[in-house]
Amino acid sequence: MEELQSINEEHETAREELQSVNEELVTTNCQLESKVEELAAANDDMANLMASTDIGTIFLDRKLHIKRFTPAVTHVYNLIETDIGRPLSDIAANLSYSRLIVDAALVLNTLVPRVSEGSTREGRWFRVRILPYRTTEGVIDGVVVTFIDITDQKLLESRSRLATVVRDSNDAVTLVDFTGRILAWNRGAERIYGFAETEAVGETIDTVFGEPRQREIRDLLRRVAAGDRIEPFETARQTREGRTIPVQVTATILRDEQQRPQAVATTERDLTEILTGRLQQQEIALLRALPLPVVIEDGNGVLIDLNGAAEALFGTVRDQAIGQPAASLLPPDDGAESERLLALCRQGQTVRCAAGRCRLGDGSVRALPLTLISLPAGTVATIVEALP
């Protein structure tokens, strides 16, 4: 009887232990279900995050095979779900970053992140960042490659650089609407035309450039608005001081995002120095062809040319004379008189048949009639009107 009671007590103990184990199993199952729910929620959150993010991301394993990716990465790589498990090097990239696979391998080996930039065929720019992929245990299990769209940033940088170039350009850059109102006026326009930006912007082109060119400018605006291609052309503009200067004009139409014409941008280059140089070269060529001796000096009194008759008269060679002081062809005592005549000439006067003396090639000094002609940029041509 006592044995049966002992057995019953053992069974009761075993039952209680079994009940305790069952309770533990129930608790464990509840915890497991909670963890499964948390994991499912985390997976859902991750899936939604990857689907909604605008940052293209590719997760690669240690062999640089694709583990997963976000939908936004398809702007750079033509990936589909069946590509998971494939080497990234097998996938065609729409990005000008040929070293991506090499750099990813370097990051995997050195654990040093790398950042670079590249553009797609469509002209979009991406900043590419490659980072080591670390597990919760701190183990390196591949790399993460992210592609951040920086197209707008690049566009802003380009516009900023363009604005700086336009602002500091030596040429006059203006922006005019189709009513003739000035919208923009750079430093080059201030320098060339004499009007400050605050004086020009908001005014009409008729007010700034005056009536003489009103019809020409209005016709230019009409043609540009109509879509005509305007080749660069030469014309004249009036400055604030009333001077008329030659300019070369390049006109471009500006459109909005819907390609509707908004304004006309013009770049106007002052041709004064260029045309002066052309005129000077033409006049020098004509003077060199004269049968009389001709000597040409610049505004600093340095010889810049002489013709064959002058070479014979002064006993010199043109190539050796160029760059020498023009006063070397005169007696030392005639410097003051020569400067007086040159000053008259540089004021725009033509000095005709002045009494002058020249030091000839044989060392003698002869009195000869001289005519001085003013050329552009302070240059003076001296013609010996009679040979000794």
C-alpha cells in the first residue's frame, strides 16, 4: 500500500513537472509568435522602406553577388527580381562609372568607404557611395552600394558657374523681354555702355540705346521671338556719353520648361580695338607700298615698320630697325621739335611738309620735308616727301 502511495506521489510530481514544462512551452510559443510578428512587421517595414526610398541601393555579398536591391536603383542598373544571386558585373549599367566593381572589391578588402560620381546616358547625375555591410555581430558580409540622385545639385552648380561667368564677362550680356524691357545687365554692359545695372534694369532698350537703333533692336526681338536663327552680326551702339561704338551681337532665345519663349539674351562685344587694328594694318600696308621713305612708330616712339625706300635712305634693315627708338633716325638736337610735331599728330592733325632733319645711312644729317599722319592707337607714320 505504501508502495502504491509512493508511486502516486511520483506520478503527481511528474505531472506537476510536465504541467510546468507545458506552461514554459506555452510561454515560449507566445514569445516566439511575438518575435515572428515583430520580424514580419520589420520585414514589412523594410520592404516598404526599400520600395518608397528614392535612393537606389544594391546589397552585395562577399562575392559581389546581388542579395537585394531597391526599385529606385533601376535608373542605374536594369535589375529584375530574378537577378538576385547573380554577379553585379553581369548586369549592364547605365552609368559612366566603369570602376564600380573594382572599387566595391577594394572596399570589401580594405573596409574603407569610397565615394564617386557618375552620369547616365539620359544626363542624370548620381553620387555613388560604397560601404562595408556589417552584420549585428560585426561581421563583414559584403558591401552596400547607394546611388543618390544629384542632378538638381549639378544643375544649380552649372547655373551658378554660368552666372559667375556672365556677371564677370568683359562682353556686355543683357536679358530683354519681348516688350523691350531690360531684365538683366552685367558688368561688361556697365563698362561698355556706361550705365550702371541699377540704371538699366527695368528701363527699355529705347531709353538706354537711344532712338537711332530702335527699329533694328525691335526687329531683332521680333525675329528671335518668331524662332528665326540669328547669326552673329556687327552693328553700332550708343554709349551713355553719346559715343557710337561698333559691336558684334549674338542673340539667343530663352524658353521656360514648356519651351515657351520668355526673353532674349544678347552678348555684345566691343569691336573698337579689333576694327582699329584692322584699319591700322590696312593703312600700314598702303604706306609701305609708297615709293617715298615711310617710317611708322607706335605711341611710345618705338619703330614698328618702315618700307624699302626708308631702308635705303637710313642705311638700315627693317628687321633690325623694328623695336628701336624712332629718335635714332634723327639728330640728337632735334628731339624737342620732333616731340612737338608728334604731339600735334597724335591729337588728330596731319602735319604736312614740316621742316625736319634726318640722320642718313652715311652719317650725314639732311634737312628734308616731312609729313606726319596720325594712325589709330597713337601710331604715327612719317613720310619723307623728297629724297636728298
